[in-house]
Amino acid sequence: MPYSIKLTKNQKVQFRKEITERLETFEPEKLLIATKFINEMNERKKNKSITHDEMLTIVKAVVCEDEYCRKVIQEVQQKNALEFDLEKAISEFLNSKQLPKTNPSERLQTLKIGQETILDRKRMLITQAEGLDPDPVFLGKSEDGRESIYETYVKCRNKQCGKVFKSFKNEMFDSPNCREQWVKENQNDRPLVQEEFSELNSESWEWERIGSKSDSELGVYGVFRRVFKND
């Protein structure tokens, strides 16, 4: 179900009033541009690609340069994009998987895989939109028990890349090239650039699972050790 903007009766009246007052302050050339934009939004409303409330919010955001309205529109668009991608993921899964007809346990296992696939897709999309994984997956602890290890989606810190990738080493960049580009852009900010060294060091080792442990609170979890690439 698509998300939409809902305005109260008072908000609608107030929005129209503020838009009209702002238009009255425009010079003829700017007024012509604003009127053309409003007419375009009216056409979108008539075509039902946006609702009346959405049209008012968009016009207020643009004409009145209202930051709050702009953020509301952006939030609704992001939520709808997320829902669309999730619906697409569900459709793709259902088209590619057929439930076994004879074995109930196999049918349940197939549905479980589908649910995990969809939830994982949701984590990736939210990370892509907001920059942080909403639900990192606990994998285990280091062999000395001091570090907890999570599989998490990471959005590359290089804004020109922005790729989302999975990691369990708290990496910040998708590749050495992205890190190098980011350092060049931020080389005048020493505290930021110092973080690059920990990222560089993370490339020389990997977590290797060496066993399992059981805990009353954590359940069964993996035990990992650092393996350096030159070992």
C-alpha cells in the first residue's frame, strides 16, 4: 500500500494562504515560472499521479522554499521506493521458487528462505537510503571473547560511490580506490583522515570461524580468530 501525505482541513487552508501570499511577492518573470510549475502539478493531480494533499505540499515546498515540506515529500518517496522494491523482491522469489507439493517440512523451509531473503533485501534498501543497517546479524565473538562480530550492510563512505556491501569487519569503503578518493577530498581534515588508517589495516586480515559456543542468552554462536593474509 503506497504511503501518501495527508493534510488536515486547517493545514490545507494554511498552505493555500501561504502559497498565495508568497506568489504576490514574486517579480513577473519568477511569477510566470511558478505559475507554470503549479499548472504542471495540477495536471499531475488530474492524472492521479499525485493526490491533492501531495500537490499542495510539493507546491509549498517549491514556491515557499519550505524545508519541512521538502523533507516530508522526500520521506514519503523513500518509503514508497522501499515498499516497491520489497514487493518486487517478493514477486521475484515467488516466480523463481515452487513449494514442494508432498513434504510439509520442505514447504516450510522454502517459505523460511523466502522470508529471510525479503528481510535481508529490506535491510539493504534501508541502509542504502539512510546509511545504517537497521538490523545487523550477530555471528559470534572473537576467540578471546572481547569482540562481538556482526554481519552488517555498509554504505560506502565515498559519496560518489555510495554502494551498499556486506561486511563483518566494520569497513567504511567499498574498495581501496574509493578510500583513496575520499582521503584526497578530506585531506585537510586530519581527524577524519586518521580513520583511514584503521580502514587500511582491515584489508590485511579476515575473520575465520574456528568453532562454536553456547550461551543461555546468546544461544549457539560462532567463535572467530583473526587470520592475516601473509600467514
